[in-house]
Amino acid sequence: MEPNTEAKGSDVTGDDRDFQSSELGTKQFWEDVYVRDLDNFKESEDVGDIWFGEQSQMRVVRWLEDYEHVDLQDAILDLGCGNGMMLVELHGEGYKDLTGVDYSEAAVQLARNIANKEGMTDIKYEVADLIHDVRQGVLTCRCGQYRVCVDKGTYDAISLMPDDALTARQTYRTNIKHLLRADGLFVITSCNWTQEQLEEFFSKDFSLLSVIPTPTFHFGGKTGNSVTSLVFKPKS
Ligand SMILES: C[S@@+](CC[C@H](N)C(=O)[O-])C[C@H]1O[C@@H](n2cnc3c(N)ncnc32)[C@H](O)[C@@H]1O
């Protein structure tokens, strides 16, 4: 099924029209993944996949450390946290106000189990669908209070939704703006979108602050990145 790209204003680009939906854009897919991972964790304490690999996660954590303007007490929200390993890593670095949200109940249960096993019982987790307006109470919303919102693979998953992915992406973008403080940071890691595409889409509400370097590959005389990691700040 083709994504709906009708009459959505300047957010529709040629890139959107080329984008195919996939089962990775459905809640059922992620619920099945995390039900399986939850069982595995109960059996063998295997935490499951860290999407895009541990290095992708560490690049974000190291960038936040090097940036030096994020305090350990600042509120950090992991959007589509999956197994919550990003938050476990941030907790290990000393960050104290950590929240993960995911629409998969099994993911949140797995993330809680992993955090509990690590003795990190102060990490907060919540089940919520981030393509619904966060101001309407879908999330125990601390709107305007997060210093950092982290996304690794979640915008990618939302982009693959079978039905009206563009509207979902637009709501997601607006939600992030509402969740962040005025001086907040939105850190996104994507394997489906290039830097140019992410900048173009998020430029309605955000401006680019920093590009987190990721490995490059060379193919057919061209150089590219398999993963893109960017830091945006909200426009006033
Ligand atoms: C590629 S996985 C990444 C998981 C985690 N961020 C990581 O890096 O390991 C995408 C995650 O986004 C979550 N997700 C997708 N759409 C969502 C939505 N509308 N609301 C909340 N979570 C969503 C999925 O359940 C899944 O955990």
C-alpha cells in the first residue's frame, strides 16, 4: 500500500512518494518482537536487539556528555524506547530523570524488567502512542519539561506506517515540540532518512544544531552514511 501523500503541504517531497510502507510500521509487528524478547529475557536475560547497534547508542550518549550543557538532573525522554537500553546506558552515566515511552506494552514490560535487574528502578516507563496529540492526555505528559528527547529508529518505524504515515509523522513532530523545553534538544538517529531529508521535514519546528558523525561507506563512486544521527533545537 502506498503512503498517502495527498494535500499535505510542503511536507510532501519526491522522497515521500518513493517511500514504501512495511510491517515495521505496525504496532502488531513491534508487539510480537517484544513479546518474544520478553520471553527470552525471562529465560536467559538476553536483552534483545539494540537497533542500529551499540555504537549508534554510544555515539548519542557521548555526544550528550561532550555537549556539556545537559545537566545530570535534566529530564530526558526516550521516544519509542523499545528495550530501554539507551536509558540504561544514560543511567550508568549518571543521568537521574529518565523516562521511556513506547506503544508496545511488551516493550515497556521488557524495559522495566531490564532496568529492575540492573537496580535502576528510578527509570520511569510508560505505554503511549506517540502519534496521538500528547496534550490530550495520551502520555502522563510533562509537556515543555524535557531537556532532551531521544529517538533511535522510532521516526523510521512511524514513517513505514501503512495508513497515512505523513499525518502521523507531522503529529509526531508537533508532539516533540510540545514535550521539549524551549532550550531542549531533539536527538534523532535514522537509517531510513538522509540528513537532508530529516532537515527538510523537521525544519518546520526545529533547526539543526549538530551532526553526530557516523561511519561512511563508499559505493559506485558515491559516499553515504548507513545511519544518520542529528541534533535539532526547537525554533521559537
Ligand atoms: C526500531 S525500534 C527502536 C527501539 C529503540 N529506540 C532502540 O533503539 O532499540 C522502534 C521502536 O519504536 C516504537 N514505536 C513505533 N511507533 C510508535 C508509536 N507510534 N508510539 C510509540 N512507540 C512507537 C516501537 O514499538 C519500537 O520499540
